[in-house]
Amino acid sequence: MRTVEVLLDEAADLAVREAWRRLADAGLPSQARHRSPTNSPHLTLAACPELTAPIRWELAEVAATLPLPTRFLGVVRFERPTSVLAWALDHDAALAALQRRVWEAVASDSPPETLNPFHEPERWSPHITLGRTRRAGAFAGRRVPELLPAPPLSVRLITLRSFDTETGALEVLGPRP
């Protein structure tokens, strides 16, 4: 599977890493414990089995629209099969349009059953993961927000990339030359 993600500007990246550290120091699930060199704060926009030529063509157009300013809204929790603690991002018109373009690109040349329904534009919740675990309710009933630094007021989404979940390879997806 290939993800399509966008990276954060340096100040926001550092703030997220500080939140990861504080969670880990408190003994809570944290992305800081994910030691892969590919682990960095990011916003996942969509995923697909492969980046075909038509998908790449469209993603190059999306990459040309970056950087995109947005803002953090605060802490959010998800209970899917995993417990996730994250900082939510403002789902404003510009971010919604960016994600919809990525979704349409991957959906245009991928079998529908291979796409994650949580990435459908109507269901997508923009967030930066701070901690994740398979233990249901791991963050419930805890005063987690008090452990975290305040998120920066603004953030710029700066680089489009893809992560290959099978090989572990990262690829920057830039605009066409």
C-alpha cells in the first residue's frame, strides 16, 4: 500500500515531536516510540495499492499547490480498532480541496475495494497523530491535554510524499518540472 501524505513546516514538526516526547515520558502510547527513520509528523491524505502514472500525474499537480497554510484546533481522540490521540487540523475549504484532489487522484486508478473509507472526503478527519495503540480506550479518562504543549496556532503543509508500507521506502512527490 502507498500512502499520500503531507509534511509540516519545521516549527510545527518540532512541536509535534515535543508532544510525542511528553507522552512517552508519561508512559503513554506515543509516536516517539516508533523508531523508524521514516517516522515523522505528517497528515495522511489517502492511500492506494500503487502510484500509477495517471495518479502520479495528478499528484504532481497537487504538489505544485503547496505550501498550504492551516491551523491546529486542539486534541482529538479516535476509537477505531485502535485508540488514537491526535491534534486536529482545521478542515477549511483549502485543506478540504487539497485532500479531495488527492482522493480523486488515487480513486481514479485504484480498485474501489482497496481504498480506505476513512479517507473518503466526506469522512476524512484531518489530524496529526501523537499516539496510537491497539489497547481500546488507552487515552480515555486521562488528563492527556495537560501533558501536551499547546499546538502552534498555524502550520504550513509543505511537502507531498508517499510511504510504501511493504518496502518502507519514502518518496517525495514533487511538481512536474
